[in-house]
Amino acid sequence: MPLSPEEFFEHAVAAADDEQRLPLSRMTGWDVSPFETEGLQVSRLRPPELPEPPRGGEDPAECTSCERRGDGIWLADHWRLTRIPGAGVPLVLMLHARDHHDLAGLPDDLAAELGVLTAQVARHVEALPHISRCHVHRMGDGAAHLHLWFVARPEGQAQLRGSWLVIWDDLLPEYPAEVADADAAVVVDALVDSYGGTRVVGTGGRRSDHPS
Ligand SMILES: [Zn+2]
């Protein structure tokens, strides 16, 4: 059985200094870290917060993702894809369940669809020129409604490898939106061909003539 919240905190804080700051290690020692260790310090470790604050959309009646179940650049019966604007990396896409599910409660038939879609979206993003990798993340600490991140790493930027990519994404200037929109459309066209579903054109939700 995992440690209780109190046991975990005691275990962690035992390795911290008098201000409950853990030492810098591992991630910041990695040569792709966006931060130099000089002058950097770890935030104080806070004690557990119980019960945890609710995530957005825990109540389906107040879930914003459910309200937007028809929004996106691509729609299928159970899934929708959106492009996250304002990113620093070339492309950030998000795959959402259209109905209110979280990952652990996903019925097996939808989990199977999610597996196929995850591979296909990553494949189409990595097929874009000058994209070396498509990272896939499922966090789920902000919103309860299932959503997966697809984050493209630009070719040649070896310093942006690995799990620091999302931090670099926040540091980089905004990538040209018109380029990202066009590349997202290429991914969507490939997804319509490989999986089905419908490409949605423009922010007004107009649909193209692609077969669904
Ligand atoms: Zn929802």
C-alpha cells in the first residue's frame, strides 16, 4: 500500500533543509534543463492538503468540456481534437472525449479507440516536416474531463528533448499561429483518411466535405 499523505510528507521533508526546501538534483542536473542551477532554489514543500481541492468539471453539469463537446478542428462520434493556441513549440493538440469520462473510468471500447487515436495523432504530427517528436501527456489534475496533450518538438532542438519540453514551451515566444493552423489542418486531413471523423474548418465550426 502506498504511503499515507502524512507519511509521504514526512518521508519527503526528511530530505529537505530547515526551510523545507529539497536539494536541486536530477532534472536540473540534466544538460537540457532550461534553468542554470546557480541562484535556483526549490520551492518549500507544502504539507498535504486534504481533502484535495476539486478539479474543474468534477460535476458534469458544470463541466466546460461537456459544454464544448461540439468544438474542435476534428470531430468523431466519441472524440474531438483541438489546437491549443499561444504555444511556443510548433504544435500543441488536445484530444478530448466528447462525453464526460476520466481515464480510469473509460469503458474498454472507448479505451481501445483512444489507443488507436493516440498512435495515429502522434504518427501524423511526427510526419510533419521539421518535427522530430510528438510527446503525449495525460495529467488530469486541472480538469476532470479526459484530455490528452500532443506536443510537437521542433527538429534539431535537441535541448528541448524530454519532459522539460513543456517548460521550454512556456519560455519560448509564441509560434506563428498561421503556420500552426496550417500544420494542424494537415494532421486533421491525415486523421480523416486514417481514422475517419470530420474536419471542422474555421472557428465557426463549419464542416468540410470530408466523409465522417
Ligand atoms: Zn465533461
